[in-house]
Amino acid sequence: MSNDDQTRTYSAQVVDGMERAPSRAMLHAVGFTDADFKKPQIGVASTWSMVTPCNMHIDKLALEAAKGVDGHGGKAVVFGTITISDGISMGTEGMKYSLVSREVIADSIETVVGCQGFDGVVAIGGCDKNMPGCMIGIARLNRPSVFVYGGTILTGCHGDKKLDIVSVFEAVGARANDKIDDGELHAIESKAIPGPGSCGGMYTANTMASAIEALGMSLPGSSAQAAVSTDKLLDCERAGAAVLELLKKNIRPRDIMTKKAFENAITVVIALGGSTNAVLHLLAMADACGVDLALDDFNRIGARVPMLADLKPSGRYAMAELVEIGGIQPLMKELLKADLLHGDCLTVTGKTLAENLAEAPDYPAGQDMIRPLSDPIKKDSHLVILRGNLSPEGSVAKITGKEGLKFTGSARVFDCEEEALQRILDGTVTKGDVIVIRYEGPKGGPGMREMLSPTSAVMGKGLGKEVALITDGRFSGGTHGFVVGHITPEAYTGGPLAVVRNGDQITIDAETRELTLHVDSGEIAARLAQWQKPAPRYTKGVLAKYAKLASSASEGAVTDKDLGEL
């Protein structure tokens, strides 16, 4: 078999031979020449959409990736998949589709690539769920692939204050508390989002882009580039070229996405102070690879990895400012020197992580955005997996240390996000409360909505250190404060969260890693015996399918877990 044949394992089945003439006829109509049929075909998965600024520029990036493929001996075929906007749908019923979109994106990439016989993939993602969605699809297919991040947005500005989307959410809380007037709120709203790119702090999009680069599935530097920049255009073109080299060397995603590579990704997420969503998405990506990654791995790694980045939401700086000082490559070089990364992991460059980092620059002298390992913001992880009688299968806390490490308060219980938000804004929620938002898990929501509206309202009302919030839903990467999410088992499946009552005492302890309901076990059992499962909120359509298929958040909330048992 010739080398050309080895790079055309899948496309040859679609276009080679006399009997495939009808296939070739259709491809002539979309621009194939006779010569193109002898080239490896690379699918370029574009998440372009005018739905959100995160993805509005990705059509142009897809064309640059196609240029890289076509210029290096391949034939690029650009195709589309969906995106939704978390920021726009946040706090509404529509947000229930957010996590579901991750699965739809993965399914659609797998479907198109599998059907069309593409030999490799370049996938370009912008908004939060695009990235893990692309990676799950890539992992399932296991064909040579490169992921490209669409890039971060630039910061907005109002007076001398830098703005991003979280600034607007928190301004709503400030307006409700009469700290600002309508004119100030409108000014912040109008100036926060200056153009294309993903939300500007170390929120979920930038967290996942960084994790994927650390995982080895993006080219070095891809995670820390402005959406509108020459660097990002070059990143796309180079990705197109790189996937052809991976084809020649027969390097596949599961050769790269090993357990050690996932440990590298977790390490970088912790050092950057990244989003709680990284836990959910990395578990899901690992599941697609057949890698045994579990919640306890986050605590194990977190015990020895410090939080170093002073980035929003809990810190001062935006991702665009991290881009200016060199992105995450200098950070990874320091982590490698400290033996906190596995340098022997393979990457999409065809080289190891250590080889890639050998030429990485240092951060400029005097910068205070990324702290040295000797002087961390927090000596261990801000992502803490809690267990206890309220979350026996685990939950995820985001504790930077700025909120404190322990909180005990009285439960104030809500059965949906909307009710909780109203009671925060109208002053019902007061100092010392533990806000409980339940029936928002993968099955109960369904869709596991993010609680950015309530948590931002808490911050805007000035209650960030005075109340806590726990939920079986998720949090936006923009969330900060004393928060615990992903509580499992979720309320809808009969987890203990379902029987918490107003006034019950709850303790969140980041040091003992416990989430405790101060009600004796007999009383909890009696309450559960009386509890009745609510009727499903959806019985038809994509949300009903997701609720039926979704695994627990402690397993990544994926829809193809153990399907052989159905």
C-alpha cells in the first residue's frame, strides 16, 4: 500500500473506483477537481454563527484552516455545526439547551466526518460548549485531528473600568441594590462587548482552550490569541498543515489524549484558576477516549498544584492581557520545570510537550498576572471535590481562598433558578443563608443550567462573602463567590438535596472537603421515604432525549454512557 493510500484510509472508500463515480460527480459540483480525489480529505468543522460574538468570525477562520490544508497537499471540506450562547440565554428556560448543545455538536461532527469519509479533522470552536463538543467528536472518531480555539475577545471599557460580560451580570445586582442607576447600567451594557471573541476572563471558553492546548490537541499558543489577530489567522492555517503531518505519521487523538495528558490539562486549569465546568467537560472528553478519569483525580492533582493566575472572575486581569505577556506557554514551562507536568506526552506537533516547551519564552520581568510557584495565590487547587451526606457521589466547589475556606449557614431552598434570582434581587436572601437551587441537574433541569444570574446577583448585592450557594446545576466560568455545584446524586434522582428544608444548617468545608447537611441520618432517610419524584418537565424533543440518556454529572453528564445496557 502506498503512503498516499495510508493517508486516505477513509476517503478512498468514498471516491475511489469505477463504482464511486456518482460520489465523484456530486463532489465535482462542490469544487473538486480530478486531482483532488487523490488527496486526503480533511473536514474543517466550523462552529460559525451570528448567534453570539464568540463565533461570529469563525467562518473566516475556517477558510484559513482550509487554506492550510489545501496548500499542503490535502483537500479541505468545510462544514458547519451549531452553537448556542450561554451568555444570552443565561437565566432563562433556553439555557437548558446549553450543555445539551455539547452533545449535539459532538454527534454532528461524528456524523458528518463518519458519513463523508474524511481522513482527518480540523475543528474550530468559540463559545463554551463548542470546545468539549468538538473534542468529544474528535475522540470518538479517532482520526488525525487538530483543535483550533477561535480566540478571546478584547476588553470593553467604561470610564477607567475594564468590562466584560460578567460586569453586566453583576451590574444587574448593583442596580437592584440601588448602587447604580439605569443610565450607568445601560452604559455598562453598551460597552462590555466590543467585538468578536469568547468571554474575556478565565471563564469556561478560555479555560477549555487552555486545557486542550495543555492536553496536546492544539498547536502551541492557540489558547491565548485574540479572536481578531494575525496570530489567530496563522494558527488556523498552521492547523490545516499540521493535520496532514499527523496523517503521514499516523498520530491519532487517542495517542495524544492519554491519562497523563488529561492530568496535564487538569494541572494547567488549576494553575490558571479555571472554570468548574472543566471538571465536567474533561470527564466527558476522557470518557469518549476510554480514559479512566474520575472526580477524585482532581483532588489528587489539586493537592500539589497551586493556583497562580490573577485572572477574572476572582482576579484582576483579562485573557487579552495574558495574551500580551505570552499566554500559557511560559506558565507551562515553569510547571514542567517543577515536575508538575508530564513532559513526555505526545502533541499535535508530532513532538512531546517538553520538546514544544523547550523554546518557550519566559514572562516579562515585573508582570504580576502569573505568580511564581514560590508565591502562589493559593497553595493548592481552587477546584475542590466535596463529598458528605449532601453529596455522597461528589460535588465541585470553586474556592479561591478569597471567600474563606468554610461556610455554615441556614438553607434557603428553591426548586428552580428563576425563583432564586427573584428572591436574591428582592432582598429575601440575607446574610448567613445557604441558597439551595435544586432540580437543575442533567436529568432534572433537564440540561444542568449555569447559575451565573443568581451568583452575579449575589455579588452585585454585596453578599459575596455573606451567603453561599449550592446546586445540582452548574456554574458559569464567570461565577465567583462561595459556591458548590454538580451535586450528585442530583435531586431529581432522589439525591439528599431533594429533601433539604428551609432553615436546615449546611456546612461547606474546603479543608475537610465535605458538604454536610446537619440533619441526622434517620431523619434524612425518613424524608427520602416520603419524597416523590417530580414529573419530567419535557416528554418530547431534544431535552427529553437528553434527560433520558444523560449520565450523572460525576461522570461528565454524557449521553452515550453504557448504551449497551439500554
